[in-house]
Amino acid sequence: MRKVTVSLIKADVGSVAGHTTVPDELKKAAEENLKNAVDSGLIIDFRVFNAGDDLELLMTHEKGVDSEEIHRLAWETFEKAAGVAKELKLYGAGQDLLKDAFSGNVRGLGPGVAEMEFTERGAEPVIAFMMDKTEPGAFNMPIFRMFADPFNTAGLVIDPSMHQGFVFEIWDIKESKRVFMKTPEEMYDILALIGGKSRFVIKRVFPKEGGKLPADEPVAVISTEKLYEIAGEYVGKDDPVALVRAQSGLPAVGEVLEAFAFPHLVSGWMRGSHNGPIMPVPFKYSKCTRFDGPPRCIAAGFQLANGKIVGPVDMFDDPAFDYTRQKAMEIAEYMRRHGPFEPHRLPSEDMEYTTLPKVLEKLKERFEEV
């Protein structure tokens, strides 16, 4: 069986009316570039999305993870779209392109990346999750619930092929280190780490040895790029993306989506400096307007057929998630009433990359010993 690679690469290269939404002109430019890549045989298939003000490129190919050719294609596609954005004088034109030139890989250059290589099964459902106005750690809770929480995923209890659990690859994004940990036996230790979502982030999930799927092929992967660590200052939200495979030894599609039925609190929102609920929305509602939020997540479900994309399905375009959206807005209203006070505003240690240090610098000479 041949292996296929699914690459989901995103960047904010310009939007209409502040940080609101990507206009059709930018998506058209991206589609033209990727269509040429299909015609040349570089990629098998693609789809172009937007999650709020982020341009999202979903591509399938056989070049493997971290392919220079694929990353160059993404970079050049973002550059082309950024050129259109500059012509249209869009807000934040080229914002996430933090370097002047491509250097073999888009990691560390600004765009966010989630990609996985695996052996395509007889039926291969994949869901691409795309968030706006939040941080990589925003995926910690839902990914944990999908693959480790029996109250979310019934298959962990009643499906023998899932009973042995999964392996979590967790990154310490402050120290640039990683650790591999197993569920269910190390569940409490995992939670001790990933509960600190601003530092410890789930990067990948793997099956265990002896299961229905190869243990060295990931079943979930999340982007972990933090823009302020690249740029040295606030340049925008990280707006993470994730790819999750489903069914046949993995959580069912409904179990994967169930992890978003609770609008948990994440960091981001206005100026990247506030906590608020993540709201699962259909594609048409991904634009963030109220206080540049609340943070959003869209989900594009598709099947793979020899690398070809069948779909997508707008997975959150379902009244079953109306209650979650209503609850998210109740939480958003409650958090907004705190104004500039914590816990709506992030704690001081998480504000170091914002404009707050400039305020402190201005006042430093006025502080007296007590």
C-alpha cells in the first residue's frame, strides 16, 4: 500500500476590515497556484479554506512530511496572495510571512503547519480543524478527549481495537523539547503537563503497537508554531490547525466532533491577550467580529481516495452544535464583563510579548521603593 501525505498549512496574509475574514480575491489566487501544482504533478489534490483572517491550504501528495517542494509551494502561494492583499491595501498584508525569503521549510518563517504521512486505508476519513484567534494549546483538551477520555469516546471502553489506548507526543514549546507518553497508564501525568496549555502542547497522537494501525503513523497532528517566539513581539494570534483521522480502530467521526461540544476557555481573542471560549462554527460564521472574537473553530471532513479529496463536509454546520454556540456566547459575555481584569486578560507572565511592556517602560522611573 502506498503512503499519502496530507499537509495543512496556514498563514494570515491579509484580511478585510481588520482581522475579520479573507476575501475571495486571495483565495482565488491561492487556488490558481495550487491548480498549477496539480497539473504539474507536484500535488495530488487540494482545497483552500479560510478560518477568519487565516488562509488555509489543504494539500495531498506523496512527498512526505517537511518536503521542501511542498513547503516552497505553500510559501510561494502565500506570497502571491500577500501580493494581492497589498494591492487591495488589506489589513495585515503579509503579516505571517516573518522572513524575507524561503529557506527550505516554512517552519520558523511564520505559517502554521500540521501534516502527516500514513498508509491510506480502505476507507480513510480525515477531519481538518482550523482555529482563529487562539493558541496551539487550544487543541489540548479536545485532542485529549478524543483519544483518552472514555466519557467522550465510548470506543475506548466498548471497542476492543481501541482498548489499549494511544501514545501522545507532547512538546514543551518553551524549552523546545518533547516527550512520548501513553494512555491510559500515564493519563494523570499527561494531564499534569497539558493542563499548562501555554507551554505543553500535544503535537501528535500515535496508535500503540499491536493495534489495527501502524504504530509509527500518526492519527492526529497539531501545529505548534508560536508567532511571538519567531518575531520577538506580538504580530498576531497563532491560530492553530490540526488533522485527525477517524474510524476503524480510531474514534468515530461523531466522537471526534463530540470533543468540541464543550466551549472550553482558550487564550487569544483581542490582541492575543484575553481568555475566552472556543466556539465551533460552520464555515460561514468563522469571521470573528465581537472584540475580535470569540475564538472560533471550523471543521472540514473529507475522505481520501488514492490521495484525492472527496468532500469537504462542513462538520459544524449542524443545529446539534447550536447549544454549544449559545453556551459559548454566555461565557463570552461573562468574560467580557471583566474588562481589563484577569482572568479575562491574560496573566502578566503571558503578556510579555504584547504592548504591555511599553506601558511598564514608560512608568518605570515613577516607581518608588516601598
